[in-house]
Amino acid sequence: MNICVKYCGGCNVRYDRKSVIERLKEDYLDINIITRINNEMCHFVVILSGCMSSCIKHEELKGINGKMVIKDIEDYQKLKSKLDKMLIGGK
């Protein structure tokens, strides 16, 4: 599965965005993390916004199975739940 990641510009980062990627790699050994996004290759898109403002532009990005905006480290559990459902359910 290809997880495409777009980072915000980092102007007001409130958490370690890299830790989200590290946790993804630990929890899902068989996924590919892609930062050069091509919508045709993305099964799921993760937008890593560094703060609650979430001013990053991402409307054009569409994963085959959707996308999620992460605004703080607590959002990781929601992302994990979504990915677990996709992997178990085949979508």
C-alpha cells in the first residue's frame, strides 16, 4: 500500500511531524511512504499539518481510499484506525 504524505511549510509546528512517519513505519511494515505525490499512486493521503491552523493546500490530492489531515500527534490513533479498517476490509 502506498501512503502519500504532504508536509506543511513548518511555520508554526507544534509537534514532531516526523514521529507520525516513524510510527507508521513501525506499525505497518509493508507500506510505502511516498512524499512526491502522484494521485494515481496513492492508496491513501496523509496531510501532516504542524498546527491547528492547517493552512496547507491539499484539495488537489486524492487518495484512492481517501485522505486525512493530521493536526497533532493525538490524531495518529484516528489515522491508525482508518488504515487498520482499510487493510482488514480490503479497501
